[in-house]
Amino acid sequence: MAVRKEKQQWTYKDYMNLPEEVRLEVFDGDIMNMVPSPTPAHQRVQRYLLACFSNYLSGKTCEVFGAPIDVCLFAEKETAPSAIKSWVQPDLLVVCDKEKIGDHYIVGAPDLVIEILSPSTAKIDRVVKFHLYETAGVREYWIVDPLNEYVETFLRGENGFALKNIYANEDTVEVGIFPDLQIPLNQIFMSK
């Protein structure tokens, strides 16, 4: 099904009426990204990180989710779908507040968001989504670049996100919100 990008003021209610295979990210009623299928390299990175976080969070309060899942960053549980005009689909996210996990989407800011870059999404992930996640109150944000084999991590401070570190393919990422979790990157970027 073709989706007209120029439709005036998309709402989550409009989106819910589209076929399930249509994936959109919308900011302030305008489509910012019609999400393409991920590449094999993207899928490898996502699968590995999802397994790392799933294993670590087993039996804990926080929960990890992988795309596709909608996150309505600026909504509340009581917000009607017709009033939601912004949502994103991060590649991976961790939510520690069970009240934010709705029946159809995540409500409010996740604790950790990870975006895996692709040529078609790099600008959106680095600029638009960076700002959205920062404004919404996400505690930690990662940008993973499978092509150049590095991970940038940002932690929320008093004035928004601050770069914590840049990790290369042989490094081990220290997860800011979970100080006892470290993820070796050599597994992520092992083969293309």
C-alpha cells in the first residue's frame, strides 16, 4: 500500500488504520521516516545486542524491546491515539518503568535507546532523533555504526546528552545505566 507522505498532520490513530506492514516514524504530524527493511549487517548487530540485554535483564525489572515497536515519546497512558502526533521506532530500547509499556506501544521516554545507522537513516538518527530522545528525557542513547564499526554512547546530564565515549570494534562498551553490564564489540562486528 502506498502512503502519501504529504498527508496533513498524521496521528497515531491514522497510523493504526494502515496495514501492519507499513512502518512510519512521525514527528509533530509529519512523516520523518518511512522505515525500510534493515540490512543483514544491521540485523546482526540488533540480534547480538538484543541477546546481550535480554540475558542481562532476565529476572530484573527492566525489559528490552527490538524494532519494530512504536515509542510515543511525548504521550502519556491517557493520551488518545488521535492526539499522538509523534512516534519513533528505535532499533532497540530498554524500559524500566512497567507503566510505560502499553498494549500497542511504549508511552514516554525509554531508559536506553539504541539506533543502528544505515545510509538512509544516519542523518535522522544523529540529528532529529538525537534531539527528540534528549528532549523526551531518555537516560542513555547509543549510535551504532556497523559500516565503520564503532559505537557512540551519550548519557543524560543536567543540560541534556553528553558524549560518554566512542568505542571501536575491539573495545567493550560500558553500559551507563547498568554499571555491571559490559558488552564486547568484537562479536557485533565479526563478519560482514
